Amino acid sequence: MFVPVPTMALEWHAADRDKGRALTTMRLPFAVSPADADSVTDELHSVIQPIINCTITRVGWRWIFRNDDTETAEIGSNTQVLLALFYRNEDRYDAIYLPSPDPDYWETTGPYAGVRLDMSNPTVVSAIEALSTALAEAVTPAGEPFPTEFVVGGKVV
Amino acid sequence: MALTATPNWEVSVTVADRDKNLRSFSFNLPSALTFAAATAAAEAIITAAATLINGVVVRYGLLGGKYESTYPATLPPEGSDVERKGVFVFNSTVFGQHVKVELPSINNDYVVDGSNIIDQADADVAAFVDAMVDTGLGAGNSPVSATGADITGLFGAPKKIHRSSSKG
């Protein structure tokens, strides 16, 4: 189960004339809503900017939830990644990368044994269906709806 | 210059493997989602993804915010240097728990001549300090310590320091 950490972070990213960059982090109560974080950002920005002479390039609001389950990872490695491709159009696929893929779900025979998701495995099929359904809420970094038509999944290292 | 809201929620998910190596993956959600809807959508994706991996999801972060739309087209001012810090250390309601804030590129006009002390008596500096102290922004939304303790005031005189920089 995911539980909130005590505070959320207000992350001030700054840049100077010579492309130097800095990050300053402040904390706010976790219960601060995005709307309140917005107004606090504006209020703090109005008192910080006059006393500095660099540019505040971005202010991030980060709420973190940690997993309080004490489960232990199975044998495996984060150096491997599952690349799952979703069809957008003839020219473009969108991807999601999942670290530490379960080796039980790779194909076991044929030229793609050990590298491609085994879509004959019912657990894989239901997981991909669930992932596709859940990704319907997601967008790309450009704000386009994330495609939900799964094409193929494979191992990358 | 004005800050503009970022278009998306960015969700960053951290996965630990058996050897406690951490690696993350991320995806985006529309900023039109409420906080509750965004956390629900994020956890639905994480739960589905977790079936396919054998690492453990240890945490996830929901990141929103604002950005400066005129940067980098408009360069920061001449003489700006993010390694020149204005260091403010605050007391909190928990004894011994301090909150340190290093403002980048503190303007030298606010440093007392012949010293590295930042002039607390200056109205602009005082406005920043007041905003950091509990109730300064009203509605209990002023910054707090990492554990959530309210900030009560300055611990000592704020100072200017200059860190070394690989850029010279």
C-alpha cells in the first residue's frame, strides 16, 4: 500500500547567465493541495526573485508516496528493462519502459526466446490488458493521449 | 517574467531489485486530473505494470509545477551566478531541527559591505524571511521542515557563500 511521506517538496530550479544550474528544495505540509501549492509558489516567487539575480526556470511540486509493504524483490536485476511498444500510427509507436522484468514471462522457444514477452501466457495477456486499460488515462509528454494498442514487449539491457 | 503551469503530471516510479539497486520509470498524466484522480490513475498503471516485473515498487512521486516560459529565449541577467548562495538557516518548532535554504545568485546589493552577512534589515530580505516563517503566507501553508515542523524564525544571520564551480 502506498502511503504519503510527511511533506511535499517545492523544488526551485534556477539558471544563471553561464548556464550554471541550481536546485533549492523547500518543504510544505503534504496536505497542501495543488491549488495551494500554486498560490504559495507565486507568493514565495514574489519575495525570492527580488533578492536574487538569476532566473527561476521551473518550480516543481513533488508529492511522494512510499510503499509500506515489506516484500522483498525476487532474484532479478534492474539492469534489464522491458520495453513495451504501443501503436499510435504507421509512423510512430509510444513506449513505456519497466525495469526488472520478470524472466518467467519471456518466450521460451523460437528465435525470440528470452527476449520477447510471451503473449501465449495468460498472466502476461491479462497484465497487458490491465496496463493498456490503465494507460488510457495517460498522456505523452506533449500532452497527446497515450495509445493503448499494445504491439510487442521485449527485453533491453 | 511569469511562471506558467506545466501541462502534465509527471509520475516517476522507483523500483528496487533484489540487490537494492534502484531504477525508475515514468509516465505522464493530464494536469486536468484532480490530485485524487491523478493518484488513482497512477496507482492503476503501477499496479498493472508491477505484474510484469519482479522488482519491488518502493515509491512513486507525482510531480506538477510551473515553469518560466521566457527561458531560455530571455537569458538570465549579466553577473548572475548560481554558485553565489544566500544561506538562510531557520529554527523550527522541534528543538535542534533546522531548515536550511540556499538561494542561488543572491544579489550582492543585499550583502553588508565589508562582510558576507546578508542585511536582515532590508525590506526585501525581511519579506522573504517573513514568508518562510509559519503563518507568513497564511492558511498554514508556509514552508516547514522535512518532518513537517513549522518554521519559527532565523537561527542566525544569513550569509553569502560562494561555492566552487566547474565552470569557473
